[in-house]
Amino acid sequence: MPRLLIAAGLLLVLAGILWPFLSRLPIGRLPGDILIRRQNFTFYAPITTCLLLGGAISLIMWVIRR
């Protein structure tokens, strides 16, 4: 458990350092993501992005545990 927490912390730090570069990737603006803009209201539901990231994380975890 401590190893997992340390790895998660290091990944968060790495993502924070690389955020300016990661924000330029088209992830989060995929077809199937719902964006509703009204006068004083914006609703964003990244459905496709969540499905793809969930699948990728599941595949990575399956490979690691194998």
C-alpha cells in the first residue's frame, strides 16, 4: 500500500509539472463529449474522454497485474 501511494503521488507531481504540455493535447475535446453553453451557464460532460481513459487505465492495470 505505501508503494502505491508513493507512485500515485509521483504521478500527480509529474502531471502537474507537465500540465502546460498536457493541456495542448486534444484529450477532453473528443466527439461524444457534451458541451452546453448558455448565457450564464456552461455544462461540460466528457463522456467519451472518460470511457477512453477508463479503458486505457483498465488495460494498463491488467498488464501490470499479469
